Amino acid sequence: MNSSEEFVANNRALLRDFNLSRNKSLRTLETTASSIDDAEGTASDFLMTVLSSVTSPVPVDVVIIYQDIHLEIPFIYPPYNPIMPIYFCYSRRTEMWDHSLYQRRLEVPHKVYSTRGFRLVLCADVCDRVVERAIQGLEDFVKAGKMEGGSSHFPYRPLIISERRLLCTRKYDSFPGVSGDRHDFPASAL
Amino acid sequence: MHHVNIAIASQPLVSRLWYQATTKIELLFYGGTPGARASTEHSSPIIRLQIPQDVVEIIISYFIYDTTTLLACSLTCYSWYIATAPHLHHSLTINDRRFSNMGYRSFQTSYRLGLLPLVKRLRIRRWPYWSEIGVTPGRLCRRTFHRLSALTNLRELGIDYLEVSRFMPRIRRCFGCFSPTLLFLALKDPRGSCRQILYFIGLFPNLQDLKLQSCSSEGEQEITGDTGLIPLSTPPLRGWLTLTCFTRVTLIRDMITLFGGLQFRRMDLFRVKCVRLLLDTCAETVETLRLYPTDLYGEVFLKKREGDELK
């Protein structure tokens, strides 16, 4: 029994729910930066177990989704002005990126990579006006990881992509199916 | 902000678009072939005062993410207003109580100005949000229902706390107007039996994406008499399935039975009780799967495993 099979055997209970051995057409496994942060040490175990169950020979992309808050892009509401629509106004960030935080987030895919090879994709899911900043931040983060020997473990350079979000025009508009009152949503469906 | 949007696009694409735009402008002002400019410089040019609408729309499409610029463009002239209006009125949120806040007023205003056909996304919320009563026919007044039929291009519909059982058996009269165009449906804590909810979903024969949030079996009230309730159509449902805090396994089982299986290509599952059933049902079709390491089921297991290791 190799290490991968042994790992699967030890995680049977989790695989009762998250077993992907029958899924022949799976191309992408997505997760969020916030759930990786919240799960702390268990995130890599969870992803390793799920990925180890993939039997399809087709290459799989693992996508980690970063939203504004994970990229340290703070936002403020401008004072309500009846003439102009309300929208998120991003303040200028002057402080340095917290590389140690990003380094911790990169450790998870590094651990998982030992179970099954995949292409790592970092996705910035942010409002359009900060897309460039978010992409730059992710690139800095990958560079910093590489310098410290982190992402050099990947045979591929992590792919960096972005999901643009549209702003609502009216103050009370929000996205269907989202808790709370988010005033932006993905533009891909329009 | 304008140059930023253009700068993001790839350079060959921008060059091509720029060439196309300049060629069209040359044709407008100088007539003939694109190279005719030099030969017509000393003769009287053919001047048209209006840029064709398709060119205006190409220009405006660069600003769809920039609401402030769109608003400024809409005030420029009639043709620019026509090009910007669909981008400015794509979404609308209303509350289920009349006069509850500005959301309802913007709905009224949009109806009066004939803007509702431009709306592609509609969200109906319960008001006040802490109310025990969900969205019922009594809370959405008759005039609102009449006006909903003006949303002739609606693609996405989200309703919070929809009391499906209270709308039966006239639910088709209330929401059937969205049948031809609706592609995405999001329901937060819908109330009613599984058959009633599936009957509601079956009102939309072109539905691709489905999102169900906070659907627990605790509030499940199955009615013995509604087993004969058959959905009016079988929606394709080949896009996204998003389930969050979902424990109504019967609803998924009935959906598989009544819709003849499921063919979702993308699934986003968080705290879902029937993950195994969904993964097996969509085994041949699912291409993208979004999971969360903080998922209750995974987390419970991992904590238990840690406990076992300590023992």
C-alpha cells in the first residue's frame, strides 16, 4: 500500500461524503482563502483527502479564490450623496503586504501537491476598480513565496486570474442569493 | 479610470479595436475606403453628425464596470443614454412590503419610466428582515404582481423566505411571467413541501443555475395530498448548483426523480447533508467543484480523527 492509498484508507469517514472517484469529468476543484484561514491546520488534510480520491487521469486545477478582504484591500463607504450612486470606495493602501500570511496560505497547496499533482490557480474575485491591484498583490505574493523556496516546489508557476465584479447602481440593489447586502456581483453572467 | 479598463485588455485586441474604430470614423467623415482620407482632405468632407449606435455601444462597453462614468455618459446625449441604460438598470431589489423603503420606490419609478424590460436581475427580500412571516401573496400587493410582468428580460431571480405553500395553487399566475427568460433562481429558506418547491422550480423551463440556501428539514412540512403535484416542465439545470446549509435530502431525491436526474456542471457545496448523492448523480457531468475545508461534515470528521489519534 503506497502512501496515497494509506492516506485514503485513514480517511474513509471523510470520503463517505467527499469521494470523487466516480467523477470522470472533474477539471477544477475550487476553495476559498477564507475557508483555508478558518480551517487552520485541517485545510490541507481536507484537500489532500478529497484530491486523493480523484481517479481520473485528467489534470485537475486547484483554484484558491481571494476576495478583497483577503488581499488586504480595505473599503469604505462614502457619505451618502443623493446625486451619485452608492458604491464601494477603496482607500489607498500604503502598508506592505503581509507576506507571512500569504506564505501560510501557500503552505496548504504545497502540502496537498504531494498527494496528487495539479495546476495551482490563484483567483482574485474583486471589484473591477481594484483588479489590477489585486493581481499585482497576488504576483508579489507568488514572487515572495518563490524567493523563500515556497512556490518553486510547483512544476508550474501558479496561474493568476481574476473574476471581475460589477457594481449595482441603486443603493438598495444587491445580488440574488447572497446573504447580507453586497453591492457588487460577478459580471460573467451578464 | 477609462485608460485602466483599456490597459487591462490584451494589446493586440486593443489595437484591432482601435483600428476598426478609426476605420469606421474615417469612413464616416471622408467616405469611400479607409485610405480615402488623404484624397478627400482638400475636398468637402461628407460629415454625419451622429456616430452609429453600434460604435457607441462598443465605446460604452469599456465602461460597464465603472458606474460613475456610465452615469456621466448617460447624460451626454440621447444615443449615449440608450447605450448606457441597459448597464445602469441591470439589477433591481425590492422588498415585499409596499412603502417599506426606497427599494419599492425605485421599482415604481422604473416601471413608470418603462425601464423594467432592461432589468436582468431581480431580488425580492422580506421586510423587515427579522419578520417571522416570509414573502406571501398578501405582502406583495396585486399591483406589484401586475408590474412584475413588465420584467420581460429577467434572467436571474432571487427570493428570500418565499412561502411557496401560500402561493399555491396560483403560483404560476404570479411568477409564470418569468418562464421564457429565467436562467438563474436563488431561494433562501423557501417554505413549503418538497413537491411545492419543485413545482415552483418547474415553472421555469430554461433554468440553468439553481441556488438553495438555508434549506433545513426542521421546517419541512410535507403534505400527503400533494404527491400528485407534478412540475410543469423539466428545466435543463446544466449550470451551477449552489447549496449552502442544506439538509433537505428529500428535496434532492424528489428533484432527481421528477426531473429525470441532474446534470449540473458546476457545484458549490457547503454544509450539505447529501453530498454523496449529488456527486454520484452528477458524476458524468460535474467539471467544477467548490468545497470548503471548514465544511461541517469534513470538520467534524477531522476533529474526531484528531481525538482518535490522541487516544
